[in-house]
Amino acid sequence: MFHRHNEGAERMRQRKEAEDQAPRLSDSCPTLQTLRLQLRFRRGETRIEDSAHVKIVVVARAPAMFFVPCADKECREGGHDITSMVMDGLRRKQTTVTGEDACHGTLGSAQSRCSGSLEFVATATYG
Ligand SMILES: [Zn+2]
């Protein structure tokens, strides 16, 4: 059975489970010391200026998994999994990893496609 009202909670639970099962960042990239992610969202060509924020990753206990929810609260099944882009850069010991990811969610009952996208800059230091 599909219970629509449980959808969000169920997704959050699945994500939490995936994070718990993911390898630790400190195992995947032992020399990594600090990591910070600067995130900025766009809708189409428009920057959502007040959406910009910085996330400090706690390297010692963070999972090697980077999922950023869509900036739009109306968005269903959206969000940005930037794990492979970030991890590729970290394995190559890049101090700056930049990338962009388009959201593939849908908006509201009209099922129109979310035009949100995420730009990120990961800044890392290594031991
Ligand atoms: Zn979205």
C-alpha cells in the first residue's frame, strides 16, 4: 500500500539508513582533515540568493555520502546527490571541488518538473 502522507518520513528514514550504511568519510579518504561545502541554489537562470549557505562537514563521523535536499519545499522526489562528484575530487586530493546538479523532482500536483539546480564548492584540507 502506498500512503502518500508518509512519503516524506519514509524517504527521510531511507536516507538515514543509507547514511548509516555508507562508508565513513574518514575511511574512504583517510588523509582528509577538513571539509566544507558552499551551497547555492538556482531556479532556471535565477539565483536564489538567500539560499546560499555553508555546511561544515564533521570528517571524523560523517558518512561518505552527500545528499542535499532541494531548496523548494514543494518539490517531491527531488534533491541533489553529489556524492560521486565530491568523492572523486577528494580521492584525487583536490582542495577545491566544484560542480552543479539539476533537480529531477516534480512540483506540486501539476507534476511540472522542478527547474531547481544546485551549485556547490567543496573546500578540503588534507593531512
Ligand atoms: Zn527540486
